[in-house]
Amino acid sequence: MAAESMIKLTRGVPPAESFPADKLAVCAAEVLAQHGDIILQYGPSRGFPGLLALIAQETGVAESQVIIGQGSLQLQDLCARMFVEAGDVVYTEDPSYDRTLTVLRRAGARVVGIPLDDDGPNIEMLQNRLQAGERPVLFYIIPDFQNPSGTLLSLEKRQRIAALAQQYGFWVIEDVPYRKLRYAGVDLPTLFELAPDRVIQMSSFSKLISPGLRVGFAVGPEPVIGQLAKMAEDTYINPSYLNQAMVAEFAHRGWLDAQIEVLKQLYTPRLQAMLAALETYLSGRADWRTPQGGFFVGMTLRAEVSADDLLRRAREANLLLTDGRGFFTDGGGDCFVRLPFCALTPAEIDVAIARLAQVVDGLA
Ligand SMILES: Cc1ncc(COP(=O)(O)O)c(C=O)c1O
């Protein structure tokens, strides 16, 4: 690639070459022919029946425990509006997904970040806050290949958090859009599997098929999902069924499992390229964790830098970075850089990290 072109290390979006457009065209034609009467009509707010059944079967729950929305963020927004009253405490990992932080704050939450260790949120701090009498209504957690840090929540911490949710009676929103994009290691139980009466699990086809389809879902206890469905109905009547029916058809044809394998083949070398480039150009000057899946490596520079300087200098060097401060709940994040490796080729990743290292040198 040309040395002077701008490289975007900003949003964690799938690359266009990963979109199965031809197969989706087949699915669209098929579902309109087969189910046009349902797809083109108003209907239940929970979503397209064929996809509800598929998600219920895969998760091992009743269909009444599933709701499908226009992306999982929309369901997070409904959850926030349902659970949070102005001033309520909500726990998140610190750092966490910036859009969710916005959604929670907009609902009036007092967001409290629990610092993230290598294996998930710091349990001692969590326990101390709870023992001191703080009562969160929600704990929002991304256990698998966290956005923005790439962290995996350990089995022990999953069990501890599940037990604390039960003991102190808070809800856990477990957000797992990257769970199926695992490049190494083996799956750990989900929080929903460990505490099904306290956890609402969210996931999405955005990272597995296409974000533009806007198909995300939540699974949880029947009364909670019922309330979400009522709120959804009062907000947008029903979601678009066409996209949901296309996803169901895609999965029924066996194309989803095949697509996930294709994505793993595409992203594994990109992660390896990112880790190799970090080792080559930033070893000793930054710390990062090695993710087993997902889209992101979270990196912290050892030198104290100002995010404004870092972003400006990076832009001058034709490198777009996301402002690390946006992921933190209570200040900080100047030295944090989220590095999405999914949408760049290995060669672009190498150039990007070489540029980043030069920028960091210039700031030191
Ligand atoms: C952790 C996390 N949750 C939710 C979303 C949004 O997903 P959706 O496209 O299903 O709304 C993203 C997108 O980047 C994400 O990283």
C-alpha cells in the first residue's frame, strides 16, 4: 500500500470482503417467496418466528425467553430504559464499550467502572463496593474478547460474578457478540449458563454476517423478555422481519457455520500480524494482552502521553486512532489505544503499527 495513505485504526467493523452478499441475495428471494405474508406485515415485537426458534434452540431456552431487535445496541437501550432510574448505579468493566456507556448514562445511570485485570473485572473491588452497601441495578459485562481490551473473563471470575449477582440481587447484562470468533483456546461457560435467573445475554449477527442487517438478540428470564417485548412494541411496533428471516435462512442452509469458519481464517492471520507488529515496533514501550478471539487488541503506552497530542500526531502521520478516553468510566485512558485488527490486511497492520511506534517515539 502507498506509504502516504491514511490508515484507520478506529472502528471495529468487519471488512467488506467478508460480506456474503450473493448468498444473502438467495436468502432474501427465498424468504420473500416463502414467508412474504409474515415478513411484509406488522407482527409480534419479539421478531421473526423462524429466527426466534433457531436462537431458542441454540441457547437451550424457550422461545418466550428470546427477543430479536435491530442490532443488540437497540436492546441494550431498551434494557437501560427498563432497569435504570435516574441516579441508579450501574457497574461496567473499566474500560468498556463506549456506545453502551453512552446508552447507560443517557438513561440516567451513575456508571461505576470496575477496573479490568488480565482475566476480567477486579473481583476484590467489586466485592468491597457491594459489601460497603452499594447496590447496582445492573452489571454490564463483555466476557468474551472484550471491546475494547480483548480480555477474556476467566472461569473463576465468571463463577464469582454469577454468585455475587445472586447474592446481591443485581442483573447482569452479558454481551457476547464476539464469542463465536475464537481463534485459540476453548469456550468457557457463559454467565447466562451459570446464573440464568440473573443474566440477560445479548448477542448479534453484526460480526458474523453483516452489521448493516441490524439483527441482534437478547435471551433471559421470561418476565424480563416479556417486558422488553412490550417496550419494543410501544417503541417501534415490530422490528424488520426481512433481515431476520434472511439470517434464519442463511443459518438453515448451513451457511452461517461455514461463514464463521471463513471469518476465523480471515481474522487469525490479522491478529497474528498485529501481535507480531506490536512485538517488533513497540516492545518495552507498551503493554497489551493477547486475545484468543474477537476484533481488538487493547494496548497501554508506558509513557505518560496526552490523548489529544497522540491523536493529533497520529493523524499527521496518516493514522486514525480512536480516543482511548471514551472507553473509561471515570477519566483516564490517555495512554490506552484500541487496536482493531479485523478490517486491515496484515501488510496494512504492519505499516500502521510502525507509524504508531514513530508517533510514540516523537511524544516521549
Ligand atoms: C460489545 C459490543 N456490543 C454491541 C455492539 C453493537 O452490536 P449491534 O450491531 O448488534 O448493535 C458492538 C459493536 O461494535 C460491540 O462491540
